[in-house]
Amino acid sequence: MTFNDKVVLVTGGTGSFGKKFTQVMLREFRPKKLIILSRDELKQHEMRQMYDAASMRFFIGDVRDPERLRRAFQDVDIVVHAAALKQVPACEYNPIEAIKTNILGAQNVIVAAIDCGVSKVLALGTDKAVNPINLYGATKLCAEKLFVQSNSYSSHPGTDFSCARYGNVIGSRGSVIPVFEAQRESGKITITDKRMTRFWITLDQGVHFVMRCIEQMEGGEVFVPKIPSMRITDLAKSVAPECEIETIGTRPGEKLHEVLIARDEAHATLEFEDMFIVQPEFPWWGGENWNGGSALPDGFEYTSDKNDRWLSVEELRQMIREG
């Protein structure tokens, strides 16, 4: 499948992912339409100034509004669902709002896509949805389950739903890197725990991974890229090498290490050269395209502290430069 001559819609399209997705889509493909759906008219105006493309459309709407979604999804071929409340402290303080956007919003996207005959829907996930300890992760876990199981509600051929799950994104809003860069001016930066590790991916890598998933998905998969880890202390050194580091303690809902493949889902997961695919455990799953994958050993888990690939300080600096 190619994106050429397709109508593509991105929810949360004025966010970090949406902007990069738009840049890559217009550079590498020729979509019939590229629709940016988001709530913020100012961000849409600013984004409109960045791109002079006849194929682009800007649609003000909220994933909480099912009627607006049905209007937006008319004649759309592909939906990338990137809209979410994703700041962990904000979700902890505003739990009902997080549920309305991340869970009920996912339900609205699913229903509208089926009703409007959208061909493919790919939802963005997060490592925080695996063994979640905070509300953001819990809402994204629920959203994953909704998107996977929704394939049983969609007639075949009908709408296919899958998810892409990856780690922290370098350059995205909410990343710790801009925080370190701002703190650098004071000569001191703060970290929560020196033992902490995280998975890292660039926006460009994330966008290309999502595009690849859309092209290959059958519906029901959770796609997980193989990406490097980095210790928070090395991250601090790469961004602010001359600064003093102060440890302030973990925040509510914060893990020491993140997980991309849980031990309890490894038995349903196939490994490929550069990614894993978590297969759904439902009778409707076919998975004909994934015969070349390798089964994982008993007890396998893919965690940021036991990764076999680690970023060096210089590699992270290069990733930051490339954005």
C-alpha cells in the first residue's frame, strides 16, 4: 500500500508527531488530501504558514466529539490517531479529563472509522502502557485494548485497527531534553533518580515506523520497534556536560525503567530483525504476513535497563541534532 492518492487524517495533528508526519508525508508521498484534525485554531494557523500544499486541510475538532469525528472521517482512507493527553503529572491531577480524551476519545475514533468506512487506523501507543503504574499509562493500555479488539467489530473487508508502541521521543513536547536545556542556563539540572533508564527514538524514526506499520498491518497487531536505551545520567551529560546534577526523587507515577514487551505477552510476540509484533489472541486473527518472525523464549521481556543497545553521549547528541 502507498499513501499516494489516499486521503490521510491525523488526529492531534498539530502536535510534535503531527508536524513531523506532515513534513515527511508531503516530502515523500503525494496524498490526495492530508487532513489535520486538532482543537487549537492558533496551532493550526501556525502550521498552515509552514506548509504551502494544496492537498492539506485543517479541521477543528476534538476526539471527545463523536459527531464531529464522523464528519471529519467522511471519505478518509487512513487515520493516524495521535491525539492524547500525555503529560503524566497532568493526567494524575486531572484523571477524568485523561479518561475522556485517551479512552473515550479512542472509542469515538473507532466507531467513527467503522461507520465511515475508513480502511486503516493506526493508533500511537507508549511504553508507559506496559505494566502501567500511572493513569496516563493505564489509559493508553485501555486504548490499545480497544483498538486491537475493535477488529472483531469491523466487517471483513472493513476497517483494520492496529497500534504502534514505542518509547520516549527526542524533540517532542514534554520530553525531558527541553527541560535540561532550559535548566542548563542556571548551571544546575535536576534528575529524579540516577538509576533511571529510558527507551529513545527520534520523531523522524517514529514517523517512518508508523508509516511502515500502516503499509504492512493486517489489523490487530501491536508493532514495537527495536530502539536504544540511555541512562538518565548519560542523557544529562550529553545535554549539559558542565552542569551540576541534583537528584530530587521520583515523581508520582514514574518508573525507574520502562517496558516495551511485557513478560506476560511475550508468548504472543514475534521477533523480526528491527521490530517485534505482539499478535492478538482472538479467533479472528490470521497473521498471514508474519510467518517469518521468530518466537520469543520463555520469560522474555524487553526493558530499558536490559536492552542490548545503548546510546552513547555522542549518539544522543547526533539524534538531537537530526531531530
